[in-house]
Amino acid sequence: MKNSLNTDDTLENSGLTEEEQLLFSNARPRAYEPYPIKAVEDFANWARANSLWILAFGTGCGAIELRPLMTARFDANRFGVAGRPTPRQSSVFIIGGYASVKTLKRIIRSYEQMQGPKFVICLGICPINGGMYFDSYNTINQFDQYIPVDLYATGCMPRPEALVASIMALQKKIKAGECDGANRYVENFDWYKANQKKVIKNWDMPDYNW
Amino acid sequence: MIFDSMNEWLSKAGYFSLTLLIVTIYGLFVGALIERIIAKVQGRIGIPYSQPFINILKNFFKRTAISHGIMFYLGPVFRIAGGIGTLAFIPVIYGNEMFSNFSTAGDLFLVIYFMFFGQLGMALGAGESGHPYSAIGIARGLSQMTAYEVPFALAVISIVIQYDTLSLTEIVAAQQGGWQNWTVITNWVATLAAMLALLGMTGYSPFDIFLAPQEIPIGPPTEFHSAYLSLLQTNRALFGATKLILFMNLFFGGATGWGELMIKTFLIYMVAIIVGVAFPRFRVDQAIRFFFKIPTLIGVMSIIYAQMLLTA
């Protein structure tokens, strides 16, 4: 599970120019094991589940379903859900429907800047199999090849009720300690990177956005 | 020497830690209560009362944290040092040896200095994060702070003239004996100027442009995450409650018990909240112009008023 951090185990950052390479970190991400004492880990998971900060990044048409969550009708604040405009502080990434290749690049940047443990909910049918965009030249068909996904809320589009239900399902999963997407991403880092670079032709960012 | 023996200092420090704990928990609780009140205004239920505590725990239990340099580490530390320092020199409960903190060792000017200190430390820390939105947030925050400090400082000078002392304990002592002795009655001009400055200090609408939750991702703390953020959140509650306690001591006769303290500070906070839910946001230039016009004028008038009171 641990990723040994020896000196030659660094990322190439080949997408960057030599000048830019000096500006970015080339360290590999590291997997983190849960706390050795189970009660502490359970307590931490309880806190994580009851304070879900959603990254305010609408990646597709489904982001329109995120807005009503905060209104009087659905009021997701009751479940400890809040919007966060910065990836550094948020812990849940809701992929709002289809992801175009151009957006995927930004999704990866934002996802990698989030601090672990981080959770991903995919909204709608598009991230599962492409949905109505299945034969489009610039839409990702199977989203979990690029970023680990914890939960899918299917439909086109799922209503805010479905989103609230999926948030509560995510809370259950987190409390059970089953959401380790950040670790999965690190363990299969090379596979995810290869998939990402296969579709993103103009890769001009570091291999891991610290 | 201020303290006669090591033992006295130690017991003071112990009592202060207790005060710190109570004030922080009270600040977090009242923060959740205010959130719920705002939610009710908007027709929602709002967060559970435990939400601020859970948020802090969650951020503390984050598995990863990256750094942008030494000053980035020190930013939140300076911020909370400012919060703790401010509280340390304020007598929280009047006439109670346990909760009068180190108020004998410092005076009003030291408290005001500490209020500045945290903001400046935060500005340095957030500056090192290198995020452009942090820089924008700091520029806005510091310029707004400069603006609201003017009426506040004028109001404080007015009070100092009125009571002829810099000691917070003596200012509270002078206001004892009934509500007709409170500064809000005896020097209502200064209170008005300071309450207008409080609107800027608390950072609710119309003066929340420096945090601007949507436009510039929450301003100065944009890059702060994990344990840094939980430190900042703790400080936000502590510092918020401390400012209210300072206002209560200066203008509303202090408190002789925790119950009185909580009622008074909550009501002072509600002034900022009522204005906040009713008014839209000012741009930063509008906010600065506002503070430099009416509140500053009221502040100047309060000094004249206090001077006339003295000579009368």
C-alpha cells in the first residue's frame, strides 16, 4: 500500500518546458493508511461524513441540479453539506454530467489539488457510459478510467432529491470506511496517468498537481 | 514585577486556559446559532448546532496537507496568537478574579494592537501561498480594516477621554450600578461610531467583500486547508467572541456572570446579523468611502462630545 519515496522515484513532468519544471514539484503522491486504532479512524470517518464540502465546479449540464441543494426546498446544509469554491478545502467532487476532454483536464487539476481523503460522486448517465454523447469525439465515455469514483447517481438528469439521497449514501459509505478513492488513485497512479494522457493531447501541466 | 510569585502566574495561566476554552466553545456555538437564524430568514432549517465542531474535526483529520513555505505555516499561528492575545488582556467577567485574565498587565491599546496583529500575520501567510485570489482578498481586507479602524479608534479615544483611563477594568468599573451608567447611554455618539465599525469587523454583508465566498474563493484563506484551516476556524470563533466581549466591556457595562455575558454578546452580534441579512454587499471602494464619511464623522463628534462632557 505504501509508495516508497526514494530519490529516483520521481515524476518526469515531460509536458513542461525545462524552465517550468523548476517551478513545479515532481514528487509522487503517497498513499495514507488509516489510523492504527479503529475507534480513532471511526471517529474521523464520522467527522468526514458529517462535514462534506462540495467543490463548486460545475463540470457539465448536471451542475444545474447542484444549485437547488442549498435552497429552502432541499437545504443540504442540514446534512453538513456546504459549497467550497476552492479545491484545497473541499472534500467532495461532484462530476455534473458529461465531461468533455477539455473539462477533464481541469477536473484532474482540481481533483489532485484536493486534500485527502476525497470523494467523487458522478451525476447522471454520461460519466457511466457516455449517455447521449456516447459517440461524441470529445466526450469521456467511462469516467472512472480517469479518476476513482465512489458513487454514481444515475438518470438524465437525476433530480436534487436523488442527489440528496446519493449524498446520504456517500455518508454511509464513508462511515463504513469504504471510501478510499485517494489511495486507489495513488496505488494505480501510472494506469490513471496513462489513461488521462491518452485522451488529453496537449498535456502541458505537471504529472501531479500538488 | 506584575506577579508576586510563580504560583500566582501559574494559577492565572490556568484560569486563562479555562476562559479560552469557554470562550472558544461559546464562539463556535453562537456561530452555529447565527447560521441557523440566517437560515430561518431564508426559510431553511440550517446546520446542526454541532456543525462548526465537526468541521474543525474533519479538517484536523485530513490525511494530507501541503505547505507553501515557513510563513504559510506561521500565518494561522499568528492569526490565533492574535485571537488569544486579544482575549488575554480583556477582563471577561467583571469583579471575578478567576476570569479577569491578565487585564492588570495590559491596557486598551495593547488589546487593539493584538487585534491588528492577527490580521497582519494572516496577510503574510496568505501572501506566501502565492494564490492571486489570496492577494486580492488581502488587499481588500486590509484596506477595509484600515477604513473601519478609523471610527473605532476615534470611539476608543472618546471613551478614554470620558473615563480618563486606559485600563479596561476601570472602564467597566465606571459603568457599574445600572444601565443608565453604560457608555451606550452616557456616550452614545462613540457607541454609534463603534457599532458601525463593528459591522465591518464582523465581516457580514454589506462588508463581506474581502471574503467574497463566490467571486474570489473565500479570500485570504483560499490556499489554507487541513489543519491550517481548522486553526483558522477555531480562531474565527474565538476572535469573533473576543471582539464582542470587548465591545460589551467598552459600551454595554461588561458582565458579572457568564449568563449576562452570553446574552449581551449575542444581542451585540445580532446588530451585525440584522444589518447583514437586510443589506446587499458593498464594493470595497464603496465600503471604504462609507467608513471614511459618516462613521468617521460620528467618531470625531464623539470626541468633541466626550470633551464637552468632561468640561461641563
